[in-house]
Amino acid sequence: MSSSPRLPAPADPPLEGLPPGWTARPADAADAPALHALLGRHEAAATGAASSHRSAVDAVLTDGAATHRHVLALDERREVRAWASAQDRAEGRVLVQVLVDPALDDATADAVAAAAFDWADAAARHVAAGRGLTVTQVDSGAFATDDRQQRWLRAAGYAQVRTWLQMTRPTVPADADPAPGASPERVRVRRVRRGDDGMPDGADLLAVHVVLEESFTDHFNYRPERFDELVSRLRADPGHRWDHWWLAESVDAGEPSRPVGALVASVSPGRDGAPDGTYVAYLGVLRSARGRGAARGLLGAAIADAAARGRSYVALEVDADSPTGADALYRSLGFGTSVVTQSWHRDVRVDDLP
């Protein structure tokens, strides 16, 4: 996929408008323990339980440093009470996260959140400037049960645009030997091939990229992503494993086999000693091949793999308004909704930079 050339971006914006006595500074790897604790408090306040693993925080501070900008807000005692980040997710799309300590009183939290979202707007403009763009979408989110975060997003000029179902399926030992999920005479599911050195076959990786790009063109908020960007971003996930990539191939009689579906998963480390799980990051099937059982076969392969490894669950995210009706397939395979989240968007223009 073509993209605008990257240009030198302006320096990171300052975080201004904090309460008297507060300070701001960039984040680095040494902040991971404090930020993981802040994330856990945020999740517990919004959903009743902390869920994120420490490795996810480590990853965005280290492996994701090339595409992420971070700023921290510290109170009078120099304790971290808020964290804002902006990720260059794809051309014309910046992912923003603003976390404010739920222990703060409403007036203080409101002021800190407003300052953090202002910083995020400026950071997004800097990212867009680095890509040679004049405007970019800023994409943030909230749990459906988090009225406070939604109030801040609305005040910052965001609009809710989508709802997502976070679905989970427990595994049992019998899942390790499932019945075929695809029609074997029409679709074959296999792992991405790997060489003796453990590295994946380049042609198979390119096939995964092509299938995912073509599969998602009719999905909400699709943005083209270059092959190198996709692979680099997925490899930065601490749970990435090359043996968690699968292809579905059409094997119709009289026709050469061709890739028609792909699934990319990762390891979800268990929190506080809980068993690991498998997270399905991508599942796509070409529109021309839908209805043949490719998606069911790919999911069956991921579930069987998770069970064989002794993992306790398989999880994924699905658009509540998916044009493919994917949530019905997932429910038929035993998935249930655990958490509901929302996407909130706004557009910012580079020419608004000071």
C-alpha cells in the first residue's frame, strides 16, 4: 500500500493546564510499574476488575517506542496520577489513551483529563505532520460502563461512533481434537509455513497481509496498512508467536488453491498467576469466499491450539454492528461477551498547530 512520506515531526507538545503544584514529564521504561498500577485502578473502577498484564505496558514503552508518544502528570508529591499516549496506528489514524487516577476528586480529575486530551490533540497533529498530512483522525475509547471517561471524551470534542464486544470462550481438554470447522473439500486450514530457522515463509506472510487488507475493506474505519507496518506492529506485541498465524485456502476441485482467509493470534499472559489465554487479533475472510466455513475452520484451529497448550480461554473483539454478522458465529462456537467497549473519534488539522 502506498502512503505519504514521513517528514521530520515537531517536538513532543508540552502538557499544560494542570492543577497548581502538578508537573509533567515524558514516560520511560522505569515507569512501567506505576503505569501498570494506574491502568489496573482504571480498569477496576470501570469494570469491577483489573485485566491488563504488565507486559502490555512494557511493550508500549519499549518495543512500541517508535510509534508512541507518552506524557505523565504528577501531583504535588510527584506521584504519577495520569498517563496520556498517542500512537501512530496507520496513515490518518492516531490512537489516543488518557488514563486519570480514579482516586482523584472530580474537580481535579476533570482538569487533568482536559489537559491530557488537549495534549493528545497536539500530539496527533505532530504525528500527522510527520506523515505529511493536513488532517488526521484521533481514535480513543471507553468502557461502556465508564460514564466518567465518556464525559471527558464528549467535553474534548469526541463523538461515539462504534460499540465493540469483547468476547471470551473457555477451553476444555476435548477442544484439542475438534471436529473440522471448514468443508475439507472446499477449504483447508493450515499454519503459516516456517523454515528450519523458525522464521515464517515470506510468501505466506504476504498472503496473510493481502487477505486481511482485502477482507477488511468493508469493515468500519478500515485504513490501509503497509505490510511492513502490520508485521512490525504485531511483532511488538509481547504475546506474538509465529506459530499463531494461520491461513485458510480454497481447494475447490478443478481450481488452484489460493488463500481466502487468515487468522493471527497471540498469547495473553495470565494476570496474578492465572493461566494464559489466546487472543485472536485478526480474523479475515475474503468476501468472495464467505459462507464456506473458512472463519469457523480458522477459529477451530486457534481453539484447538489453545487447548493443546493448556490455555484457559480464547478471546477476541468484534464489532457489535459487523456487516458479516460475525458475533453470531462466535456465539455458536461458545463465545460470550465479557466486556463492552466504545470507540470515540474526532478529526484534528495540522494547521491548528501553534
